[in-house]
Amino acid sequence: MSEEVNTNTVQDTIAGTPVKQTANKEGGSLSAKDLMIPLSIVIAGIFVGAGLYFGGGSTPAQPAGVPTNPVPTAEVDNTGKVNPVVEGENIKGSISAPIKIVEYSDFDCPFCSRFHDVMNAVTDKYSGDEVAWVYRQFPLEQLHPSAPAVALASECVAKIGGNDAFWSFADGYFGAKGSGDSTPVNQLIPKLVLEAGVDAATFTKCFDNQELADDVQEDMDNAIETGGRGTPWSIIIGPTGKTYPINGALPQSAVEQLIELAKEEA
């Protein structure tokens, strides 16, 4: 992946790749009480091969009659297909803010870690009534094998502990990764879950049963539908509904220029 584009990219064949799979039972079943001895031991068991929970999929067969090297076509802007922001999403700011920045992100993407800092700075500068930041999941398992599991863990934290708990987890995870913290994922997640004030047993049930895997898949599908081919992939939704793509980890100044442009076109 090139440092020049500030994004982690994947092939277009990621479309249709399933997130949810039946767990492999060879590693043994897990119960809520197992979390308490301690939580990190259980998470370690869960994380033995994140692929047990998230299928890698396969490359679709080439349809008959389609050339293997098609003629390039003009890029189509599909950002208008972004799913509307609704109550219950992971959001910093007000759901009624006139400008919303919807980010599709991968917890283990280094560019996403950089952009997370940018977005925190942006939301510090603008009030929550002006600009809202919505975090959606786009884990790229091909590049970061543990990312789908971290995405699922974050959604379980949000479901159990609410919006503040989600952001505690997300800020903590990206902060650790961005600072070069080498704590293994199977130790970092239990720590962040507890710091977010989430009950360990309830978290384990949610994670082990993949209760929110469909939600993660929905975010991934919409990221691809809107034109996302790497992370971070973001879309600004302006006051009139007009959309502006942000491809990669743009600097704060560039994001703010797009925000001001959206304001002017209201």
C-alpha cells in the first residue's frame, strides 16, 4: 500500500464477501462465566484465527462474455447511495447537525488511525450542532486479519454501553495503535472493554454469538456500494443532502475546506 495515497486498498472483489460465518468449534465453546477468569483468556480463545468468525470469501467467477481486460470507463460518483444516518449509530455530535461526516473505517488500518486523530480535531473545532462524525465499519480482513473481530467487539461495546462506551473503545484502540503500543489485540480489547464500563459477561455473549455481525456486514456493503475501495473512506453529507467524497486520510485543513464548501452550497 502506498504512503502517497493515505489509504489501504483492496480489490473490487471484496464486494459480497460474507462477514458472518458459523464458528469453528474445534477451539472449544465459550460461556459467559469463562470471561471472568480472566476476560483476556476468553478473548484470546475467541481470537484464535479471526477467520473463524469472519469468512474471507472467494473471488467471483468471471461472467461469460465479459472481457478479462475491459475498457476503462469514467468514474461514477455513488456517494449519494450512502445509508441515511439514524438514531443508535456511533456518532460524535448531534444527529440533527446540518453536516455529517460518515467514515467507513478499519481499526487496524494505520491510515485510519491517523485520520481518527484528524476527525477528533475537526469535531473539537466545530460544535456538535454544526458537524457530526459517524463511524461505520469497513474491516479489510485481507490486509488486517483481526480487524473484523475488533469491529464486532466495538459494536458489542456500543450495544451494551452506549455511544460514549463506543467512543471510549474506539479512541482507546486507535490511540494505542497510533502510539506504537505493542500490546497484543487479545489483551488490548479486554482492557478497553472494561475501561468502557461494559460488563464482561454480557460482552462475551454478544461477541461469541456474533449478535452484531450483520450490522458490520451492512456497513461494509454500503461502503462498497458508495465507491469505497480502501480505508479510510468517508462521505460528507451537506445540509441539502449533497455528498462529497473523502478518499483516504486527508489532513485536517482539507477536511475543513470540504466542510466550508458544504456550508456554502446549502
